[in-house]
Amino acid sequence: MEIFLKIVLVIFSVGLIAVVLLQKGKSAGLSGAITGGAEHLFGKQKARGLDLFLQRLTVVLAIGFFILALVVSYFVKQ
């Protein structure tokens, strides 16, 4: 059971790293601050669906990682 949980924890951690790296940054320096504000003001919604999906997947993977880390630490301690 302990080995299975550790393997699942590694899968969650690699998945979380991959999803975070796939997300776009909120700003790209000074030019991102200027154009990002204009895009937000005028409502540019290009690829919003993918960004929203990646954000939700990040939350799910982070919660799963946190819970699995607690469960694995409980089983290792006993």
C-alpha cells in the first residue's frame, strides 16, 4: 500500500509541475504590463478556455498532492 501511494504521489507531483509550466505568465515585464492592461480593458479572450482548464487542473492536482503527501507521511510514520 505504501509503495502504491508513493508512486501515485510522484505521478501527482510530475503532473503538477507539468501543468504549472504549461500555463502562461500573468505579465511579461514592462511590455506585458502595458499590453496586458489594454487586452484586459478591451476584453481579449483568446485561448481563455485552455487557461481556465489549466488553472482548475492545477488546483485539483495541488489538492490531491497535498492530501496524498499527508496520507503517505501517516503510513510511513507507522
